[in-house]
Amino acid sequence: MSNRLFGSGAAHLGKSARTRARLMDAAVELFARDGFEAASVNEIARRAEVANGTFYVHFRDKDEIASKVALAIAGSVTRQLDEAMIGIEDAVERTSMGTRRFIDLIGNAPDWGRALLRALWTFPALRDSVAGHLRDDLERGVAQGAFDVQVDPVLIDVFVSMVMSGLFGRLSGSAPDDIASRVAELQLRMLGVPANRASAVSRQDLPTVSLSLVPLSA
Amino acid sequence: MSNRLFGSGAAHLGKSARTRARLMDAAVELFARDGFEAASVNEIARRAEVANGTFYVHFRDKDEIASKVALAIAGSVTRQLDEAMIGIEDAVERTSMGTRRFIDLIGNAPDWGRALLRALWTFPALRDSVAGHLRDDLERGVAQGAFDVQVDPVLIDVFVSMVMSGLFGRLSGSAPDDIASRVAELQLRMLGVPANRASAVSRQDLPTVSLSLVPLSA
DNA sequence: CCCAAAAATGAGAGATATCCCAATAAACGC
DNA sequence: GCGTTTATTGGGATATCTCTCATTTTTGGG
């Protein structure tokens, strides 16, 4: 049931680190289940099987634990995406893969997927971090002559919101299995890729990469 | 300053209706300023210059007033969009206009715009209501041979999320003035409209329609 | 094995929320 | 005007939350 996202990574560190990890795991579960606002520090501590006051030894308040958690997850996800794309030069493929992997990776982990989705919405800094990698691929596509758009914050925001839409559908269970491909295809078309190529690229097989462990960052 | 969105419409109704309207106006302001969760019933009542307990005469709880407010606003907005598009047969133009007007209309009213944006996120029923009209236009476009896509919930979700992205940018002040056109253009391209036509249609002049009053619904 | 440092504890002060209800005031048909 | 119905009032019971701090427990180096 509980993934112990952080807990597993901190098993053989000091006690402080383990408690900290338990708190972060509990926070992820609660943020995912109840949303950020509705989750209380009290319940995070209770679920972590830790006394109320212990929370405040490790985090100043709810905001602090939230941003720590979100940054750790997002960092791990983007790192994994980067690695999976090493060696791929074609921007059309990179862009499509990025969207598909992102949705699949996060969408298959409903527990912290929800937490991350909420965090993406709440903390603009997170969006910006994701957007950085994206921007590179989009500009590469323009340079390669594959994309016919103006790469700017508007385009990036729209692009990201499309990914989030697919992610949301996947997490809420209302989306078909191929939603990641569908979204990627629509994005490629939007960018100016001919319809047949967009369809082909967004549907080509993708070696399945299972979810990763998230190392604990201070 | 205060728009008295509901208050003005209820001026000459019974006293109960007027109090109700005052509460709804206060709720809109507070939801917009503090977000749904952070707004308290106490403060809604205080801002409406009404006793604490009066709130509960009219609404069961915060959720109820929120959904009533959101539905009223959304209904009014979609009604206004519909009216503005009477007589326009071309699906490409209709689609583009819908997006542009929606963003401009709501984006220019930061006070309740934020409230509506949050509501769209929170209440799926609202999205569905907006999606209904949209679906008609998309299918019309396919029938006219202008759009080359499969009209289904995935497409609609993606489309709506693109609109919301533009709306969010406008409301947060980070977007350029022409964001509505930009988003509409990207949407048309996604739907299969040739780039030059998408650019032209999404940039053609749009008679400015100012915001409307929202009649009070039970 | 011992003891200083580090970590964890949990009761509780102080804010603030929601929601109820008996009492009061206003509105309206006759 | 009068009396009944309808609306409003505001105090308070109850709940929950955040955050503090004096105290206790655990840890790990020597």
C-alpha cells in the first residue's frame, strides 16, 4: 500500500533522517488524498507515527514540508526523464517522449501523482523547473525545422497545461489508456508537425520504464 | 470597487433575495482574494454586513455557496458567449471566438475571474457545462471538413485546459495582451487548420463586448 | 558502560472555525 | 394597524489547528 517514497531511501541514515522521511511520506499521502490546504500538521504527524511536536523539529510549517516534498519528487522525475532521453537527437521524438513518459510515469503512481499535480498548480517554481527542459527541446525543434512556432512563455504554458490535462485524466481514471499518446500527438500538431508524422511518432513503442525511487534531499 | 455582481440584479426582489445576493457577492470577493479554503464563513458574513448565523439560513455550508456562485457565473458567461456567436456558421471562427472571448471576458474581471478559475478546477460539473457548447462547435468543424481530429473527451479536456492556461496567465498578469489570440491560434493548428488560416482567424478583429451582469438564480 | 548531545514527546495556550438556537426584528397580507 | 409568517441576530458549545516548551528518551563516541 504505502510506497514509502522517501522512507526507503533513508533506511540506513541517521534517526533524524528517518523520521524526516516518514514525515515526508505521510505528507505526500495526505496532500494527495485531501489536498494541501485540508491536510493538517497534526494528521501528518499522526500518520507518520510521530508526536505532534516532532513535526516542528524538522519543518517550520506546512509550506516548508510541501515545497521540500514537491521539489524532491519533481527533481527525481525530471532527472529520470533526462536519462531516458540521452542520445535522442530528433526534437520531435524528444518532445513526444517527454510528454508520454511524464504522463505515464506520474500517472501510474496515483498516490504521489496527485500530490505532484497539485504542487505543479500551487508552486509556479515547479512549473518553471519542468519548463526549462521543455524549452530546450522546443527550440531544438525550431532549429531543426520541425516546429513552426514562436517559442515563448505562452507556448510553454499552453504546452504544460496540455500535459497536465492528460495527467489529470489519467489520475482521475477517466482517460483511456492511450491518453499520453493522444496528448503528445495533439501537441505535435500544434507545433506544426504534419498530421501523419505526429500520429506515427506519438504512437511508436516506448520501452516501459518503471517508476523510480526518490533519493532524500536535505 | 465592488462589482456587486449579484447584488445589483437582486435590488428589487424580496429582502431574503437581497441578503442572499450580498452573501454571494462577499463570497466571490473572498474566494478570489484568499482562495476557497482560506475564506471563512465568518468573514463572508462580516463582509456582507450580516450576522454570522444568517449565513446558515441561506446556505448549508461553504461548499454550497461556492457551487451556487460558480454555477451562476458560469451560466451567465456561457449565455453571453452563445449570444455573441449567433449567426456565425463557420466552425473555425466560432471556435476561435469562443476561446478569445472567454479569456478576455473573464480575464478582464480579476475579481470573480479568479473565483471562476478555481471553481472550474474544483467542480467537474462546471467543466462539463462549458464542454457541452464546445463539443458542438468541434463536431461542426469536423463536419465542415475544417478540423481533422477525433472529437472525444480527451480532445475536449485538452482544449479546455489550453483555455484555462491562457486565462490563468491573463489573471496572474504574466501574459502578453494578445494571449487569447495566441491560444486560439495554437488550438486551431492542433485541430488541423493550416497555419496561415489559423493565424489569420485568431487575429481578426473582435468587437469588444464588455462584461455582463449576472442575474441571480435560485 | 556512561554521559553529553541530539531527538522526540505530548500537554496545553491561544486562534479561529463551524454550526445551532432561543430571542428579536422586519415584512407583508388583510 | 395587527398579527402571523419570515428573516435576522449574536452569543456560545464544540471542534480543530498551529505552534511552543519543559521534560523524557534515544543515540553513539570514548
